Amino acid sequence: MSDSWNKNAIPRSRAIVFGSLVTMLFLGYLGHLFSLQVVDGYLYTVRSENIKRRSAVIPAARGEIFDRNYDVPLATNANSFAVEINPALIARGEHDEIFARTADLLGIQAADIQRRIPASSYHVYQQIEIRSAVPFETIVQLAENIHDYPGVSWATKPVRTYPDAEASAHLLGYVGDITPEELQVLYNRGYNARSVLGKSGIEQQYDLLLQGEEGRSIRTVDARGRRVGEDDVEILAPEPGHNLVLTVDRRIQRLAQAALGDRIGSVVVLRPNSGEILAMVSYPTFDPNQLYGNGAGRAFSQLRNDPRAPFLNRAIQSSYPPASTIKILLTTAALEEELISVDDTIFAGPHYRLGNRIVNEWRPSGFGRINILQALANSSNVFFATIGHDYLGTERLLSYASEFGFGIQSGIDLPGERPGLVPTPEWKRRVFNSPWVGGDTVNVAIGQGFLSVTPLQLANMLAILVNDGVLYRPHVLKEVRDGHTGEVIERVEPEIIQTLSLKPQTLQNVRRAMHGVTRGGTAEPVITTPVVEIAGKTGTAEISSETDDWHSWFVAYGPYETTDPDEQVVVAVMVDAANEWEWWAPKAANLIFHGIFADMSFEETVADLRRRRRLWYM
Amino acid sequence: MRSRSIFGFDVYILTATLMLLTVGILFVYSSGLGISGDALSHEYVRQIIWAVTGLVILVSISLVQYASLKPWIPYAYLLGLVLIVMTLLFGRVVNGTRAWLGVGILGIQPSEFMKIATILAFAVYLERAGNSIKQIPYLAAGSLLFLFPMALILMQPDFGTASVFFPIFLGMCYMAGAKVRHLMFIGLTALLVLAFTMLPAWEYYIHGSRIPAFEIFSNVRVKLMVLAGLAAVALVALVGLMMLKRRSFYWTIYSIAILFLSLAASLGTRAVIRDYQIMRLIVFLNPYVDPRGAGWNVIQSVTAVGSGGIAGKGFLQGTQSHYHFLPEQSTDFIFSILAEEWGFAGTLLVFGLFLVILLRGLYIAGNAKDSFAGYMASGIVTMIFTHFIVNVGMAIGLMPVAGVPLFLVSYGGSSMWTALAGIGILMSIYQHRYRY
């Protein structure tokens, strides 16, 4: 060592200790390796060359999904067979022949197999699924002639089925094979390349609960994959996923679906005093059964290319201007702030003018002097433009909109909920680079312009008013139950997400005003059910001044007054302007309320109302 | 002197580095082969590109006067932190870890480069601190330089990469003359935190039945009571120390403090450490707890290594690897393939080459012109050493699976450049070792 050990730097003794530590650890590792490779090497050689434990996966049954009655499942599993090929087990050069033979047996094109197993993956040691839902007879045929099909095998595979498919497609969602991108994200959380994953709705939201744990059957094989010893099969039983019980009542779900019919739109039915969703329907819908297994790709692309967007859950994933339904909020705000009493009147002429923004009354002659109860019952635009702009003002109006849950997600336990939008002066400056003007406030006050809400948010607005200012988080999951025993593992408790301190007098008057809508007001002609008193509000939004297209809203609750809050329900119906105009939202709600409170199916409801001569519109 | 250097390079380290790079490329190629012998992946081509570009980096750094780097070090450190934060926000998720930053196939792992940046920053700190590193406040303040990147990397979550920072800290402090009992305190506390976090899982998976005493680790209320008890004993000992000035009281407080801190910290760690990480540690203790799941890697890897025998099965002849029984075989488990195909002989070669780099690195550290260079060199040596011990230990079942690459050999651009940049700094220190 010609260099001098520098005194300023590293203490020499420590460098020596460190170096010795390095050397000692190296020698220790080498000693271990010596015993592994040289002393016991032959043991491992035998293990690696002659005997391998090969395991086959036994898939876990995905948990079933029930409605609140917990009797017949909404989503369950059917057994089916899948045929798989392990390309590495086919001798080189024989792939084409085996593929052709297998395709023949399964009644598909050899090209279909080639597409799933391209030549570049002929050496991949992995079972690749060729076809699912293979009939049992075909499997028997394959088993009898298995020597002609090297590398081909079959597996039982539970297939997800939805008996009540289209009524609750958006709610339940659908499942599909995990994609490589999804696997990258979910790796280490119990997922693998074979996982079947919930892709939307409840299936996606609670996927981990539904998954269960795969089992395995392990057998000992030699290096060529042949079995060694018949009895040596070890079975690790799979653990089924948890069963889910939803808050949804499938009779109400079917009733709502039938009441909406073939109209683009959505329906939400919820219990205001717990936030339980009793029904959630969106149209157009899809058949989740077609989205898994053979032909799923075609069905999927067909649905995805449908311009009516069938995958969209319009109850929570799209937002619209609330139109006149927002007048409920203005009524509440004006009464709560004591800007007006129920006895005060305002002159509602044919027009409301603010600068060059003119709001026309829908009745050309105007209403004259009316109080707030009459204004809501008749849905006076001029009255509420005056209340919104002249009485409440921008700031108070927008803050009430926010407090009632507009512009943010409600937090329902379904994926993809949209927040809607409460426009603010700051927002407008950012997006349009133009200042907020009085006309913008007027637009919000009559539910047009930038303000947009989801049907669920409107239902929540009503829930707050019905429930004395308390809003529960809307939720779909009621209970989690054990997949084996059916024992309740977890029960979802109602959770308060917003408490507005509104005066009892305000609440009472607002409800009275909404009752006036169906008794003497705009909705009277169509709310014909005699079994329950309904209070609510209609809404009609013009989406363009050129075409004659209108969104139709109706949001209501019933019974109007009750001693038992448990029986109250809120119904929000939204029928898109894409449909032919028939003012359907209140009509559908009428059928739904009648069906719920008379405990009838859709057909029975229609028959019953016809018998009572109260169904003039159908 | 002249005989050892070409243009002033340290020939030993350079030769060992080049040989390891070659071995690495050969086995990255081997790992990409399927059963029938066709190449399934072309990772080796990229590995060659990274090796060549990395060597350019090595040479460039070695020609630079390391002292001129000093003003840039704080910026490099901060840039590294910013990049890791960006990774957390916009990074790509690969294998459940958000550790990659980049577009398309071009991605970097900022956490790899952060190791070098942290070493350099801490070397600056140690030089400034001088002898004060013997005092606890200076030691604690310096540890912050490591805690920031570790915390951020744990959030990715990348337990393996984060854990490498810890030995580097201890190694650099040791070489800078910090008190051994302080370092032991830190080391023992960390070990006990891990142990206390693990024990409930150990009880469940390995021991099989409930042990009443383990309530201490699994029941938060009992844990808090034990903590209060420990604090009381420590207080008594502290009073004893002040009044009697007896050495034994010092060590009582010392051990109780370790117990107290690690027990308290284990309250929080269960929230940070993920279930699968616990499972990896459990299967390290006994892979047969979960032979089809998390234990699979360990069992397959040890089988591959053991079946290599003395001379190995021959290059490209490994069966375990070509049946793709090993996951991540070009990165985490490259050593298993090497040990399978080249046997104990190949193992000896790789160990020898790494030993040359490490011991030569220590020699360079000791002969450095100034303490700053000595600390840098110590940090780099510790980094390479830690990677080696963790990666090889993992392949032979002596360490838990942690996803730490074997420097210079494993597939991967970021770790390759990190290693070669580190060796470049060693070279620069060697070339500029004389005072003029």
C-alpha cells in the first residue's frame, strides 16, 4: 500500500471492521450456497428435473347478489365448461394440426384459436382459454379421445348469470376477464391473470367482497407433465365470495323499469329516512349475460357503439338542467330566509325582464298577483325569477344549491357517480372568461343554463325536505353475508352526510306548496292514484330553442303526511328530450307510486287504474 | 502505481464491472428463453444499450473533479425528491407499485437515482458535521436526509427500495465515526419494530395457536398498558442514573428506550405495511405456509439454485427458469438462473467479482483526499453491498423477497445507471486522490 491512509477521512479501524464484515457475510453466503449446491445439490436436481408439483386452479364461486328480500338472487353462478390449450405442451410443428382438430371439435374456426395463441407464444407454459360454455357432450368426446389432443384440457368454470338481467343491469353491472392494465393496478391485492373482475355497478364496487379465494388441486407430474401416482392429488378447497344483500326491492325495480318503458331516461326510488335505494333504473339498458363468455366482444362493441350509450347509468352518471324542479329549492330558501311569507304576493306578469334577458311566463297572460304556494303549484317562471334575482341574490341562491348537495357526488356506493355542476362567478370566469351577469342568476333560479344535477341529487333534495333537514348517504348495499352459512357479516348502517337546520315552519310550508302541485297545480291531471297523497314538482327543460325537444322531470314523495316516516318514499323520474314529447315523467311516477302503495306489479297497477277510470293517458 | 491504472482508472474495479455486465447480459438473455429455446423477450438488447450508455456515464463522471460537483448536490437531492413526488402523482403503476415515471416504453425509476443523490447529500452533511456526528442531535438531524426519500418511496409502496436506504445510513455514519452504541440503538429499534409488527402474523401463520402473551402485539389496549409500564421503569432508572451515576442504569434506560420506541412504532407500522408485504416476510420464515402463493418464489428459486450443483446445468440449459417457474426472473431472480446454469462455480465467480469491487471501494474510501470523498465512497460501497446481500439472500432463501435488483447484473436501466454512476464516482475519487 503505497498510498498513505488519509487521517482526515475514514478511521482506518472502521474501514477494516467494515471490510471484515463484508468478507464474513460473503463467506457465510458462500457456505450456505455450498451446502445448497454442492452438498445437497442432488436433492434439488431430483426435485427440479424429475418431479414437479403441478397445480390446477379451482375457481372460487363469486358471491351472489340478492335484493332486500334475500330470497331469489339477482346475480348468481351457473356451472359451465371451458376448453383450454397449453401451447408449450404441443410438440413443435404440430400446433396447426392440433388447433384445426380442436376447432373442429368445438365447432369454431381454427383462426379463432390462432388469434388467441399466436405463433409467438407457442412456448408459453400456460393454459389459455379457447372457448367457454362448452356443452357437456363435447367435453365427454374430448375426454374419450384425449390422446389425440395433446395440450388440450378442460376446466369447470362458474359463469355469472343475471336472471333478472335488464331490469337491474346498471345497478349490478357486469363481469369480465381482468385486462393486463387492470392487473398492473390490482396486483398484490389477491388478483391474478385469471381473475374475473366486476366492471361496473355493484360488481365493480364490491368486487373484493365478491371474489372469494381460489382453491387448487395439486398433483405430482414429471418433467413432461405426465402424472406420477394417481392418488396423490391434494385439494385445497376454494373459499366462496361473500353474498351481498342490496337495499333494492326487485318488485319496485321491475315496476320502475316497466313504468319508464322504452324511453331514454332514469328513475330513482329511495327511502328518505335511511338513504336506502329501493330502485334505480336507467334506459336504454343492456344484457349483462351477453358480456361474458363467447361472443362477449361483439356484444360489447355493439353496445359501446350504440349512440344512445346503454352503459350509462343515467340516474347517477349524467346530469341535466333541473328545470322547474329547482323552484322547490327557491321556495325553501325564500321562506327560510324570511324574505317572503306564504301570505305575501308578487305580481307575476307575462314577462320578467333583466337587461336584455327576458323570461317569458309559460302562460302567455301571466298569473297576476300570486303567493309563493300558488307560484310553485303553477310553476311561475316570472315569480321565481324575481325571487331568485331580486330577493335571494346570486350568493345566497348558489349557497343553498350547494347545501342541498348539488355540484358534489352524494357518495353512493356505485362507481362513476357524476357531481353535476353549480356554476359560480369564479367558475364562469375560468371557463368562459366572461363575468357573471344577472341573467346567469335568473337562469339558475328557473333551472336553466349551466346548473346541472343528476336524478339522484334531485331525489336527495327532496329527501332533505321530507326528513326535516337530514340527508342520509344514499346506498345500495344492505348486508354482507357469508357465502357458506349465509350468516350476516356486516350490516350497513344509515349514515348522515348533511344536516340543514331548517325551521319546522319552512319545512311544513314547502311540503304544503309541493302538495299543491299535485292538488290543483300543474301535475294534478296526471297524478291520479287514489292510494297515496303525493307532493312534488314537475320540470320541463327546453334543451334547444330551435327544436321542440324537452326533458321531462318529476320529483315527488309520498305519503304527503304520515305518522310513520318508514313508509315514505321519494321518487325522481327523468325522461330525456330524445324521446317523443309525452310529458312522461309525472305519468311514470304516478304508476310507480300507485304500484308501491297498492303493492302491485306494473301490469296490476295499469289494470287497477284503468278499472278505476284514472288512467286516461295510457 | 502505473501498472494499476490506464488513464488513471482503477483497473480492478473496471475489470470486475465489465465482467459482471457481461454476465448480466448473458443471463438476461437466458431468462428470456422459453421451453423450446426460442427467445420470448428481447430484454437483453435493451440491457446492452443500458450497459453501454451506463459505461459512458461512468467514464464521464470519473473524469470530473468530484469536488466540483459539490455545489450541485443540494439541487440534485431536491430534484430527486420532486421527481419521486411526481411519480406518486403521475407515475405508472407496475406490479402494484407506482414507481415509474415516463412515457411509453421509456420509463425511469427516480427512486433508484435517489440513492446516489441521498448518499452525496449526506456526505456533504457529514463533512460539515465533522466530529459532531458523535452527538445524538447531529445524528438525528442527518437521518432526516434519509427519512424523506424513504417515506415517499414507502408511499409508492416500494418496501424493498425504501429499505435499502437504511443500511446506507448506518454504513456512512459508521465510517464517519459515529458512536457504535448510537447506531446499534437505531439498528436494534428498526429490527424490533419489524419483529413486533410481524409477531401477530407469525403467531397466526406459523405457530398456529394463540399465545396469550402476544396480546401485547395484537391488542392495542394491552400494548398501551405495556408502554406505560416501560415508561415507568425507565423513569425510575433515570432517577437512579442521576443520583447514583451508575453505568448499569444507563444501559437499562438504553434497552428500555429501544423496547418502548419499537413497541410504540409498531402501533403505526401495521397501517403502513401492506398485507402482502407481511406475507412475504412470513414466507421468508417458512415458505411452506403458502407454497402456492407468496412462498412459491422462494421455493422455486431455492430449487433452481440447489439444482445447479457444482458446475451447473450449462448456459441456457436451466429447466426451472425456462419453464418460467420463477417470477421476475430477469430482475429479482437473475441470480437463481445464474446459479442454476453455472452452478457453484458461477456463484464463486460472481461473489469474487463483487468482493473485488467492495474491498477496492473501501480502499478508495480510505485513501480519499478529503473526508467528503471518503464518505461518498463509503455510501456507494454500502449501497452496492446492501443490494448484493438482499438480492442474493432472497434468491437463496436467506432474505425476504423485497424486489431489490442485483446491481450490474439484473435487467433494468435505472438500477444499471445508478450502479455505474456510483462506480464512476468511486473512480473519480481514486483518480483525484492526491493532494496537489
